Amino acid sequence: RIMVRELHRAGIECWLDVVYNHTAEFGAPGSGLPPGFYGMKALASNTYYMRTSNGSFRDYTGCGNSVNANHGAVAEFLHSSVRHWALEMGVDGFRFDLAAALTRGTDGEPLKDPQIIERLARDPALADTKLIAEAWDCAGLYLVGSFPHYGVWGEWNGKFRDSVRAFIRGVPGAKREFASRLCGSKDIYGGSGRKPWHSINFVTAHDGFSMMDLVSYDVKHNEA
């Protein structure tokens, strides 16, 4: 809390990159974690996690245990966590990792009005809190431009990243889309009534190459 206060005094906002789509507990063969039940898995695994009819854990995040975010009890749990960081700790905004996974129902199907996403958007106590979605998951659900936003949610614009990279590399025909991205991606967000500031434009991030690596090589170049 003191750190956030001092950042604000210096004119710096404090954001959290939050991962509510999976947890560290699993223990299934090949998961790399020891077997056993603890935490939410022991308390109510069918409530907190998406399960198949044969009892296996659904995986939309690449981590083996997707959180059942739109179950009422789980949505309340996640909502309370966001409220704590925003209201008690003073955090200014959140970037939700693999947020498309948070739009799925218990059976894994995408929901038109996912409870957790709508709850956060409509909470008056969070009216001044910025909410940003990484609008895809690891199972092919890609919602850039169509994430259920309720007029509030912004999105990581993956198409901006891809377009800028293509333009810098000199890919033939890349100029037209690059111009659209540079001018606010109206083709993506205009139809839903959102503005250019709902697009979070980035070229590289924490889970990719550094900017130096990105502009130094034509293809992936991992020496580690």
C-alpha cells in the first residue's frame, strides 16, 4: 500500500498483471507437480475447476487446470480479489492474462455474457479502475475486437503487434493494415462503439523477445 501511495505521489500508476485463469495446484501425471489435493482442489475441485464428464481437468491455458471462473462462487472469489487490490491497495488497473479463458462456461463453451467479466465491468466501486483483457487463450479462442467489454474493457491488440512486425520486416502488402493499426484500429473496435484508447498497442511483451532481439533477427533465434 505504501509503495502504491509513493508511486502515485511521483505521478506513476500501479497496474497488476493478474492470472486468474489457472492455479499452481494440479498434480496430474506429466504436470510436473507432485500428486495430492490441497487448496481449492481439495475444497471443491468441481466448483473451482472446469471438469469433463470423465473427471479430467479441462485445459484452455496450457497449464492443465482452467479455473471455472463463471461459477457463481468462483466469480465472487475472483471479484473480491480484484476489489481488494483496487480498493484496499490502491492499484489503478489490471491486465488479465488469457482473459478469453475467463469467458468460458463450465463446459468450456464461450459465453455471450460471462458473469465474472460483467461483474467487474458493472461494479460501481471499480468505475475508475482500468480493465485490460488479453483477449485470447491457449485453445484457439481469439476475441480481439469481440471481447465482451460492456463499454469498459480494453484489449491487448495482438493484431497491432503482428502488423507492426510485418511492416518493419518489409512484408509485401503490409502498409495498408499498418496504417489502420497506427490510426487506432477502427476496423476492429469501431463497430462495437469503442474508441482507440480501448486498444492496447504493443510490439513485444514479457512473454516474447526483448525489443533488441525482435529487431535483430529475421527468424526465431533462441540460444538459451
